[in-house]
Amino acid sequence: MACFLGRNRPYLDLGIDESAWHVPDADAFFATARERLLDHGIRDPIFSAHLVKTTAAVAEELPHASPSCRAALLASLNRFLHSPIKQQHVRRLARQAIALVQRDFAGGQAQEPT
């Protein structure tokens, strides 16, 4: 999880009010989260895998976390599970397509798109 946090740090919104996502009862929250994991309605398996692995990681780490870390983990997971997942990455797909085409025109050697 730390690797994902580090890689995604530029995209973090540190101004979010965590109290809006506060989880008062972890057991009830995880019961509801498990139901969502069984009926998530997400087409691509990679996104449902993110839901499962993140929920499992938070559940696994909670007993070892300090009270403040526990609150932050639960609030973060609550926000993640209840926010829409961006499933189309148009810029990334365009860069990958350009790189693929460039291989054909660069004599088989990939060049970084500009």
C-alpha cells in the first residue's frame, strides 16, 4: 500500500474533510463492504481486484494500527469504495497507441512519444 501511496502522491487531495468519510463501526462497515465486493457491477476485473485487495489490506492492517491511523485507513477505504472508479484512461491509451505505431516507423525500436 505504501508503494501505491508514494506513486499516487501527486494526485492526493490533502484538503479533503476526513470526517465526511468517518467510519463509526468497523465491523458493520466491513459487512457492507463485503456485500459491495460481491455485487460491484464493474466490468473490468482489474478494477474489482483493486477493490478486493485494498479492502483486504485495510482489514489486515487495522489490528496493528494506532487509533488515528485506524481512523484514517477506514475513512480512506470508505471514500474509495463509495467513489466512482475512472475506468477509461484516454491519455495512456493514446500514448500506448502512438508508441506502437512509432515502432513500425522507427525500424522496430520504440521511441518515447512527444
